[in-house]
Amino acid sequence: MPDKPSIAIEYCTQCRFVLRAGWLAQELLFTFADDLAEVALRPSSGGRFRVLLDEAPLFDRADHGRFPDAKELKQRIRDVIAPGRDLGHSDRKTEA
């Protein structure tokens, strides 16, 4: 059986992004508890907020000009580690 993937959330300590990073880590652990080896928080600087899946960029605040939402991250992770898995309400479309 292959090793389970790891998630790393790099966050700027100067910008106080730690609460957002911690909240996203919690959301990912609730959803993928049995599918991930770890969800690590990595202090950084310079306004950084990146999410990495096995060290490959999954989301970078600098590229998107915004923070990721939990639904978006869960879907991106699912698409890589468990394609076809139902995420329940995170997969349902919201009505405008």
C-alpha cells in the first residue's frame, strides 16, 4: 500500500494568518482523517499562504489574490487522492 499523502499549509506569521491556517487544517482533518498522513502548519513570512499536497502547490494566495475556501480545497484534494469520492454537502452546488 502506498504511503498516505501529506498536506502542508504555509502561512505568514506577521500577517497573523495562523487562525485561518489552523481552521483549514481542522476542516481537512475532519474530511480526510483516514486518507492523509498529516496536515502540517508551516510558519512563514511575506504574506504567504500556500497549501501543498506532497510538496506540490495546490493553492497559492499570491496566484489567486485570495484565500481558498474549505470547499474548494476539499474538492482539489479529493480529486487527487480519492477521485470519485462523494464529499456530501461540499459537492452540492449552491443556488444564487
